[in-house]
Amino acid sequence: MYLEKASSNLFLGLKIFFCELLFIILIFFLPIEQGIAFAVFFGILVLTLLLGIKKTHIKNPLMIALFIRVVLALVQFYLFPLPDSRLDAVTFERVAWEMASQGNLIDSFTTSGYIYSWIISVFYSLFGVRSPLFMQSVNVFLGVIVVFNVYKITELIYNDKKVSKIAAFISAIYPTMALYSAITLREAFFAYFATAGMIFFVKWLRKNEIVTFLISNLLFLISSLFHTAGFFLIFSAFIILLIKLFKTFKRKKFPFKKIVLVFVTILLILVMFTTGIGLDKIIGLLNAENKGETLITKQLTYQRGRTAFPSFLTPNSVEGMIVLSPMRLLYFVFSPFIWDISAAGDIFGLIDALILIYMFLNIFKFKKYKQYKNDVVTLTFFVIIVLLATSLGVNNIGTAIRHRAKFIPILVSLASYNIYYNSKLFRFFRSIFVK
């Protein structure tokens, strides 16, 4: 046993050595703006290999995740643009370079969505070079960590290493998760902080500790800096907290911890609305003279183009938006439908939608969960609230695919139990991937 472990560690050491050797060779042949990106790639590889010493069962999913994301990043940089890699992706990178070129990063700091550009501008300033590939490599790094976070979330929910491993494998190969970890968009940062927050939120569900709930909300708050959906995570956590508080009162107990958390969360929400942190779009709407008219105008503005939602989903009043919200949620999560396909590029979206349908079918098999049912139902309700809130601001299928990708990690975690134990589709694959 000792010799086997020693030989395994020796083999691992050799792998790390050759990785470092290859990096040194590459650094002499590549321009510095590309060399620093490859340094990040090899850094992730070494960290993954080192993690494999203590957690061997997670090493392979992480290696697969890294390989897919690096390949996509290199294809994007050297060969041809990937889906969603233009427009906003190009803008974020350009703004990052402009911030770095100005030289005063303190003045350019922002709490809006462009904080992503500001973070990258810090790296640009440190190295003194413009490197879109480096920007992609940072996202790749976060994307690999998200796969690990999915593993941890799943392990906390089900306490089953086999289920956790299959969740990690699914996350590693999931098309949109891989895509948005390889291009210059803020989704990778959002996904990292959102999944990190979910780890602590699930811990709170299990142990009811004040500190874990507070940490989860802090991480959700940071995620809101990259997209307003982070606020909806906080809001959903607050709703779950209120439900648990009500249930405790029904049992005629005094829930001191939950009451403290209610006041702290209300204070956090008030601070967000007061400062505008993570709420730039919502604050703009609230400051409008005619909020209802402004809301509808924005809906009409965004609902244009070939991939716009059907016209019948366009509300003409606030009340109409409320009535249409269930249908808009369905379109947000499961579009494009067959009748929406009008170009070859739509096939990618259709595949994503079909996978999501499969995920939800496995999530809603509540009878199969037994002792995990309460937590799964709670977390499913949590995700639906977030998806519903996010869908209200989306009127385009392309935008829907991108924004719903933010919540795929938790969906994978929830679906993984039934996928592993009860899915006929995965009976063959689990014998290969999970031992």
C-alpha cells in the first residue's frame, strides 16, 4: 500500500515537472501577452494535480473541465469566434484596457457590471500589456473552481461521493458552463461567487448557523456586482428564511437566530438600495418618474431582433407582466423551442434547452429523494424564485441562454441524484465514470 502511494506521488511529481518544463519552453517562444495566459493555464493544471493527491475522485472531472475550457479559449483566440464572444465580450475587454491605460485605477473603480472590466484592468496594469487571452485564462480558472464548487454543493445536499462526482462530470462537460468559462464575459465571476455562496447556504439549511447564512449572503452580494441576479439570490434566501421563521413560530418556539438573520438581511437589502451596489438597473427604474411606463418601454426596447420572444409575451402594463410571468419563465428557461429555430446557430440553444428539460425532469422526482426531500424542495423553490425574477428583464432568446447559464450549477447539483440512481440514460455512463 505504501509503495503504491509512493509511486503514485512520484508519477504525479513527474507530471508537474514536465508541465513546468513545457511552460518554460513556451514562455521563450510566445509573446508575453500570450505567455502570461499560458502561465495561468499551467498553474491551474498544477493545482488540479495537487488537489488530486487528497481528493482523487475529483481530479478527473477537474482535468476534463480544464481541458475543455482551455481548448475553447484557444479556439476563440487563435481560430474563430465562439457563440456570444462578440459585442459584450469585446466591450468588456476593451473597457478593461481603457481603464488600465488611464493609469488611475482608483478613480475608475465601479460597482456596476463593469467591475469585471476593472478587475481585469488591474492585471493589465500589473503586466503592462493587453492580453484578451489572459482575460480568458482567468475565466477558465474560475470555471474549473465552479466545477469543484458543484461537487461540494452536491456532497452537502446528498452526502454521497458518487452523486457528487457525477455532478462534477456533468458540470465539466456542460456546454454553456464551458462556453462562458472560456470567453471574456462576467458570467465566470458571477458563477464562482454564486456557487461559493450556495455552499454556505446549504450548510445553513443543515446546521442553522448564523455565520454560514451571513457568509452566503456576503458572497451573493459580491456576485451581484457582476449581475443584478445576485440580488435575487439574496432575496430568495430571505424568502426561505421567512418561511422557516414562520414554521418555527407555528411550533411555538422562539427562533432567536432566525430573527437576527431577518434583521441583518433587511439591513443588507436597505444598504444595497441606498448605495446602488449590485442594483444599477433596478435603481434606474426606481428613480424613473413613471416606473410602470419605464418598465414597459424597456421591455419593448429589448424585445427586438430575430431571436426576440414572441410578441404575445410583451406586456402592455405592470399587471400584464405579472400575468405573463409564468409563460415568460418557461420561455426564459426552455427556449428556443422547435418553432423558434430559424438559423444554424439556434441549434446550440436548442441543445441547451433540451438538457435543461432533462435536468428539471430529474429534479422534480421528489418521491425518489427520501431523506433529502426537504432540502431538495427548498433549494428547488429557491432556484425558481431566482429564475422567475431574472426572467422579468429578459426578452431575447440569446440573452436568456446566457443569463440562465448562471444558475445551471445548482440545477446540476439538484438533478444529479436522480440522474445517477434512477436515469436509464446514465446507467451505462455511471459504470464508466463513477467507481
